[in-house]
Amino acid sequence: MVLAFTHLINVSFFVGPLRFSHWLAIIGTSYIAIGTPAFVALKRYYLGKYRGLLRFHIFGNLLFFTLISVHFAGQLGRSVAFFPSLGTGLAIYIALTLEVISGFAERFPLMKQISHKTNKFIHASLVMVFFLVIIFHVLITLGIL
């Protein structure tokens, strides 16, 4: 993120109609949008493979969260004249960051003040926030809303 923000790596070149950083975000968001419900469904049907599925969920989502973070840093690193409207993009990023934090808190219960059940509810609820905001973000970006 720091490298993209400070322009030490260039993620703003075009690949087709969009900047490379946008493709990173599209790939990352698509994976999370497909991989998370797939994990939820598969863990119920393949109880014996839960540990492998959990690794797939954790490391896959962290990798693609990193791609989204590079996109977000690239957006924040733009000059004032070309600074984007943060609106729904900021809301998605905050929801996704809270999702990652609650996932860590679920996996590694470091905070004893929050019960496992409460954290699990927060983690699942943030997935819904992610889906709602991503729909609005795409519709606004495409000029439909």
C-alpha cells in the first residue's frame, strides 16, 4: 500500500479500459464475493475438510484484501486535481477492514471483552454490509445511480 501511495510502484497504467489498480480491486472483490459464500456453503457439506477450507478462506481473502488495499492506496495517492470521490469506495474499504479485523479476532481470540458468539455475529454481519455497499459502488461507478 505504501509503495502504491507514494508512487514507488506504478499501478495507474491502463490495461484495456481501466487502470491496473482497478483490475486489482475487481479481481479482489470478485474473489471475496464468490469465495466467502462458497466457504460458508462448503464448510457445511464437507465437515472433514473444514481446516483446509478455513485456510482457503483466510489466506485467499487476505491476499485479495491486499490487492484491494493497493487499489485504495493508489486512489488516495492521486493528486488533488484528480482526487476521486471516496463515498462508497471508502465505505467498502472500512467494512472490509473491519471484516478482516473481526476475522482475526475470531481466529485468534485476543480480546476477552468480546465473546466468540458476538464476534461471529459481527463478522457475518459485515459480509452483508460488504455486499450491499459493493452493489451501490458498482452502480454509482457505472453511472446507473
